[in-house]
Amino acid sequence: MKKTAFVGVLLIAAISVGIGVGRWWLPVPGSGDNDSAAAEQSVLYWKAPMDPNFRSDKPGKSPMGMDLVPVYANEAAADDLSIVSIDPTIVNNLGVRTASAERGILSRRVETVGYVGYDEDTLHNIHTRVDGWIEKLSIKAAGDPVMRGQSLFELYSPTLVNAEEEYLAALNSRNTALHKASWDRLIALGVTSREIERLDTERTVNQRVLIFSQTDGYVARLGVREGSYITPATDVMSIAELDRVWILVEVFERQAAWVKIGQRAEVELDYLPGERRRGTVDYIYPELDPITRTLKIRLRFDNQDEILRPNMFARVTIYGTETPPVVHVPREALIRGGAVNRVVLALGDGKFRAQPVKLGIESGDRIEIRSGVAVGDLVVTSGQFLIDSESNIESALTRMEDNNPDTNPPDTQTKAEHAGHTMSAQDELMDHDMEPSQ
């Protein structure tokens, strides 16, 4: 009897200890659900209702002016609608190519166009210091080549004839002062030393005075013809050299700070594809064009072989200032939008996601990414527009399904059963009305 009572006491004690341990080990009913609900109700971020790619860490307005919608923890996985999964075979058929985001120095390259012109520092304008008539013109048209010392035209001027006769008279009088004054007058009227030496030797006056070229080059402008009457104000002709040329270009206002005097520039011509010639930035004009809002820049190029000719069209690259190391991707990977620019990231296993980015400078075929892409990320460079459009379509359809209460009614089976009972009641009523009266 005592043994039976002792066993009962032990059994009651074991049950009590088991209940206590169970209560300590297991959570209080409802507490886990509350913790889970609290976690699910925590806001991770806010998104734009019409653009899931726009996210913010605080409430506010979207670029379209709509209130941002909170995204909770339990909705985060389903909210990443921008991820698109594509079968690897389809990816291969679409020709999707990727490139890695890199970090390095970019040169602020300016791509522009320009026109070749004469180096105005080499222009030589021909004027006379007396009036007269052009009796014989050796240069017939603009563009003719001339050499230093070549005769340009013959000038008949009564003023020069009288001055030469006075010089010969002073020479014959052996009056040193008069001879010096006559010699100075001939020099002032533009007579060359060679012509004065001829007067000293031949002691005869030429009715026509030869005008010679003082430089090599080409006739850039011809303003007279044979028989023309000219004065000191007449622009007879201009001679320009082609061993150096200018190229005048224009750059956008936002690129004006990138260009400095002395920077390297390269030019490519249509009729010499693949050949690039190097020059320097020679001068930056002080004001912008008020209509085009561009800044004019002058480049200087050596042209000993005379390949560059005035008025030629040229594609120009100016290598501006360099940036510190930045993250950059191929420019072809960028998808430009009205409010948000983005790239498509390749996540692996056939998954892709449209990623909003903030842009920096463009340098040739590379573009700086200030935020949104890290070094080593794979961006899609071919087929990204198709993937991005697919992502936007899926996001829009998912939002429409979530906002439409009739798409997936919560109690479809209950409603169907209720409809079935209603139809059965209507059938019974009809049958009752159709029975003949007794």
C-alpha cells in the first residue's frame, strides 16, 4: 500500500515538472504570431505606385507627384517585380551580351565637328602705297600658288614715276642730302631695294613697277583684274600659307569647363578614314553664341603635307581634363528615361533586373555611374531594352492583378455553393408553379 502511494507521488511530481518545462520551453500562445506580425508590418522602404524602380527610405512624393507606397517585410520578396527570368537558350538566341562595371580614370573627351580654315597669322595682304593702274596681272585666280620673290603684277603710277625721276636728278647732282631725301621717299612709297639698285646702275626710269610676293603660299582672295585702278585702300589680294591651319569647332555650354588651352586634340577626315592627325587647343573665344549656346574654340594643326585644306569638314576629339578613379560602364548599356536612367543587371542563372542609376560624365564609349552599380557588376549591353520592357510589363500586370478584387475572390467556393443553392430554390419554385391544381 505504501509502495503504491509512493509511485503515485512520483508520477504526480513528474507530470508537474513536465508541464513546467513545457511552459518554459514553448512560447506563450500568440506571442510568436505577434512577433511575426510585427516583423511583417515593419516598413522596409517606400516605392512609387506607378514605377516600382523608384524607391526611397522615407515617405514622400514620386517623380509623378503621387504619394509613395510603403513596402513591408512580408511584401519585399513579392515586390521585386523588376527581376526577369529567361531561359538560357532564349538568352543565347536573343544575343544578350554583358560587360563588367570597371573603376578607373576617365578623360573628359569632347566629341564635336569643325571646319578647316587658314591660319590667319600667316595671311599676307597686298596693298600699294600709291594709286595707279594694274597693267599686267600675273595671278589670274584665287587659289593659285605663289613663291617668295615671284612677280604678282605690274603697276603704273605717276607718283612713282615722278619719285624715281627726282631720285635720278638728286643722284646726278651729287648732293648728298638731296640724294638721301629722294632715297627715303622711294622707300616710303614702297619701292624695293632691288629697284633702287637698278636705278643706280641703269639710270633709267621704268614706267611700270613690279610688285613681288614676300612669302610662299596660295592666293586666298583676289580683288582686282588687269586694268583695275587701285588706291592704297584697295585690297588687291591675300596670300596664305598652308603649312599650318586652324580648325574652328563649337562645344556645348556644359562642356566649356572641360577645355583648356594647350590640350591635345585629334581630327579625322572623311576622305582619309582611319587616319587621325594631332593638334592642340590654340584659343578659346571669350563668349558663347547667343543662339546656339555653344562656345567656339580654335585648334591649331601642323599641315606640312597640305592634307588639311580650308573649308574641309572634320570630326574632332578634344581630350579634356581627367577625373579621379570612378565606376564606369559601356555607354551602350544605358537606358535613358525621362525621369530615371537605368541599366539592366545580369544576376546569373538567367535572371535580370532593371537598376536605376545616377550618371556622371561621358567619355567616348564609357559613362560614369555615380550610384546604382558597383565594380564587378555585369550590365547588359545588347538586348537590354527588350529585357527592360518585359520587366515593366510584368510589373504593371502584377500591380493590376493585385488591385483588382474580382481577379482572385477569397471565397469563390462559398459563392459558387450559394449560387448553386439559389438556383436549386428557383427550380423548385418553378416546378411547384407548373403542377396542376387539385
